[in-house]
Amino acid sequence: MSLLEIGSVTKRFGGFTAVDKVSLKVNKGDIKFLIGPNGAGKSTLFKMIIGVHSLNSGNVLFNGKKIEKLSLSERINLGMGVKFQAPSVFNELTIKENLSLATKSKSNQEIFNFLKKFGLENDQEQLAGDLSHGKKQWLDIAMCSISEPELIFLDEPTAGLSYEETKKTGEIVKSLNEKGITFVIVEHNMDILKQIAKSVAVLHLGKLFFEGTAKEVLSNNQVMNIYLGIS
């Protein structure tokens, strides 16, 4: 069953068409990756779906409701979570305080138990500003998932992470997905895509170029040519 439906959305900046009549469906329980070379339109499409950019045409449906005219905060209130590429944690607050701001309904024990998923339970009194980049990324994912939204958007969650940190990020996302959260992930890293992707959409020059499973995408010569520059 479709949780998110993107219908022929277009975004122009002056005379430049960044996203050109793209249509996508995201089913409940999916982990859908949006990939493509630089300038493909991934980030613009991401910002259109979450309400940062307005649409020139097309529509966006969440649980069957048109949301393209709603603000980002209104979309979050409907059951969406968003993590931008740069961690948006409050550096002057502890991990526990960050999560307490993100949820009003969880007890201290529930927050502690939740932090175990991220390997942060022993750091809960540490200031977020003192965390490593990887732990900041995990705290950011924790903050947008602790309220148990139906759908979470992640923008390059493994940027700047080591191979081991990337692998752990994949394990975190997979664990949350098994609890019922659907994901849409903009990503360049093929390691995490191979690890957890259930479906993949490839954008190129603002258009949907190919869509399929991770295996189908990675074995498609045309995709490899436009994405990796392999002839």
C-alpha cells in the first residue's frame, strides 16, 4: 500500500528545470533510496517532498492526503520525520536533553532504552557538541525517529562517516524499519544501499531514469554509466 505518492512534480528555477515531471510511489515498510550523479535533482526533489521548495506543478500525497501546499512543520505533524545532511542537534544540550525536546511522551527509562538502538545509552549525559560526527548523525536520526513517525526522510546520513560507522547507520535504519517506519534516503554511498535498500530510484538530469531493486540498479549498465561514469 502506498504511503507516499509523488505525481508528476516539476520544479523550475528561472529557465532551469531542476526536476521534470517525476512520479514515484513509496510503499509502507519500504526503504527507498534516491540516487544519481551531482545535479540529477535528488536534493531538489527531497526538498519538494518535505515542503522546503514549492512545486511548479504536480502533487504530493501522504496517506492519500494532498500535502504539497503544507509547510514542513505541518507535514511533520502528519507523521513525517526529517534529517538533513548536516546534523541539526543542539550542541549545548546533552543527548538526553536533545531527545527530551524531540518527544514529550517518553519517560527517562524509555529514552534510555531507545538510545540503546544507537549505542548512545552510556553517553546520555554528554553534551551533543562534544560528540564525534558519527554519533551526532545517530543522535539526529534518533531525534527524528523517537516520536515514531510513519515516514522518515534522510539526506545523506553517511556523509563523512567511516565504513564501520556507515555499516552501523545501516543497522540502525534497518532496526527502525523493522519496527514499522518507512524510509526515503538520498545517498551517494553504495555500501549502505547494498546493505539495506528495498527499492531504488535513479534520477538523471531532473528526470526519473530507472527504478528497481538494489540488485537491478547495480547491474544496469546504463545506470552505472550515468552514475559512475563507466562506459
